[in-house]
Amino acid sequence: MSKPVVSIWGTPPGAQPAAAEADPWDTEWELRNGTAWVFYSSSGQTNVRRPVILADGFAMGGSNGHVLYDGLENGDYPFISTLRENGFDVVLLGFDERSASILDNADVAIECIRRTVADREGDARLTVGGFSMGGMVTRYALARMETQEEDHETSVYLSYDTPHRGAWLPLGVQAFAHFVKERWGETNPLLSLYSNLVNSPAARQMLRWHVETGTEVTLDVAAGQAQERTDFLEALHRMGDWPQRPRLLGVANGTGTGAGNNIPTDDTAMAALGPKVNAQLRTQGPGKQTVAQMAKARQAAVSINTTGFPELDGAPGGLFPKAPLLEDAANYGMAAVLAAVVNGQKADLAHNASTFVPTISAVASADIDDHTALYAKVDRESSDLHDFLCATTNEEHTVMTPELGQWILSQLQEA
């Protein structure tokens, strides 16, 4: 069974191996605010020869090498061993805090690139990229090195379901997470987790539209972009937007045909009616809409309203990751979990996971503000990438599949 590479809900308990179990990597590099786990292509190696650096993505807390390895190796496609068998050395790049600013974690990526070049035996050029936000971190890192006239010795940049044009998290879900934390967060750490995730520096930079609190608000499609995202995009623009020297490759966990995931618009996704909180979250529709209503018992309801948004929940793209330890709750599903904890009774959940990284964002072909582009066949000529592959079906965000893994291998072999 394929599984996502990025554990967005953090490292599950028991992820560390037993003391007697050997680490799967050959060596480990301690970096400032990060770690690199190195897998050589052959036994007896002491240096990398054909290095492929792949950065972890967005989540709370630090990266875990065992979790990254498990997601890449133990699903339907053994990505790490396949690369090694074909002569590539894999460097998995992790961060001490994955929800930190993309700009800060780019410093870790630059240090890893320098360490890889210094460690390399021979003169093979590097492949550098990452999963989800890790693709944004390495994109910025390579572009900054070029702007500062430092040779990164990289021939291929690779992004894996990276939100180049922004990620989507339903605005009602964001607001409900804050609503719960603001009223009950001190009673249970779980009730603050989702809100903290949404309001972290990386999320503010990555989400196309962001809601900061659980108070009433009306958002127009052109508004809601966090200042941190504006600042990040301006910083990226100062670096030329993209690295200019490598070949730019990418894959998307969503379809490129325009086929969505069949989630209807303006439909009840989650409803909770209980002794402490009443809430209804609805899927995103066009025009003027109330996407969420939330009320603490015996208090007036808070409404989250939108105007002119595309039908994003059902759009082609990588689906929001599930939390295995919380009954596979995804974005709407986690809102149901929060309501159930507060009320002490189960909430009604009609739609668990909606689109997280629209396909057109992952392949950088159009802005996700554009409803027509969201549901159209991807225009290859408009992509900022030199080449890309979209999944046949809309899959969970960062899931490693034979379809995508084999395409990546073939591209690296040709490079």
C-alpha cells in the first residue's frame, strides 16, 4: 500500500526503532538546524558519487529519518532502493522544525548542498529537490545560491507535489481550528494542534488564503493572503523566482486532465451538535457563501463568509494527508475530531479529505484563483517547469507510487 512521504501531523509515537535495530542509512550528517541521512549506492562507499538530495515537507516538529525512509521505501514503490540500484546516492534532508519559515530552512538546504559537494567523489552534478514544502525550500535555496554567484553544481531540480502557486486548506476548517483552540485549547493539547499548524510561519507562507483567528470574517477571493506569504513571494522574486541553471522537473499527485475528486460544492462536510459546540462546515462554492458557522453553547454563532472563490475542495490535486493515529482524519476529518473531543460525542462527517495542492499549483502552470484553469487539462506550455508528470488519479499528497517514481528515475537516468 502506498503511503505519503510527508507525515504532516508529526512523528507518530514508536517511530524510532528498537535499540538493537540498525538505522537504514549509511551515515548521518548533523547540520545547523537540520540533519541529512545518506544512503550510498554500493557497499564499501565512504563518499557520495551521484547524489540526489530530497528535502522533507511541511509538518509540526522535527523530521524523522525513519519516517521519511518508511514513506519512500515501504509503500507500493521502493524509491530509495530503486535509486541506489541504479547508481544514485540518496541524501534525505530533514529539518529541526518543519513548520519554520521556508527562508530559514533554506539555510539548512544550502548547508546540505555545500556538504554534499564537499563530500562528493568525482564530478557528477547534483539533483536537488523535495517533497511538498521541501520543494519550495530547495527552489529558494538554489535560486539564492545563484543570485549570490555560488555554484550549487546542480543539474536537476525536482519537486514532488510542491505548492508552487499555493496550497488550499478550507477557510472554514482553518477558522474552526482557531475557534476551538481559543475556547478550549488549555484543556487538551490536541485542541491546539491544528490551529498551531495553520498559524505556523511555513503555513502562512504556503497557503494561498489564510485565516488567523476564529472570529467572524468575510473573505473575497483576492484577499486573505497572509503578509508572510507576500513577503516570501517577494523574497523569491528577488532571487529570480526559480533557479536558472538546473533542469526543472516536477510531479503532481493530482490529475492533469481536469478530472476532480467529485466533492460537491456548498455541501455540508462536517456537522456537530453538542453540549459545548455547534458547528457546520461546508465545501467551497462560487459566489457568496457561508462556509462555516460555529457557536459555543448559549452564545451567538460566528460565521465565515466567502465571495468569488473557485470550487477548490473538489479540484484536481493531491488530497490533504490523513492522520493514521486519529482514525485517518484529514482536513475536514480533523475538524470532526476536534468537535468530538469538545462535545464528548461523534460529529457527522460527509467529506474527510479535500484537495490540498491543486495540480496546476504542483506543476506551476496557472494560479489556483482561476476556476477555469483548475478544472481544465493542464497547459504544458504555460508551466514554469521544463517537464512534469501528473498522476492518473487524484491521490493523497506526497504518496509515492510506481507511476511517479518510475518517471522520476527515467528522468534522472537521462540527465
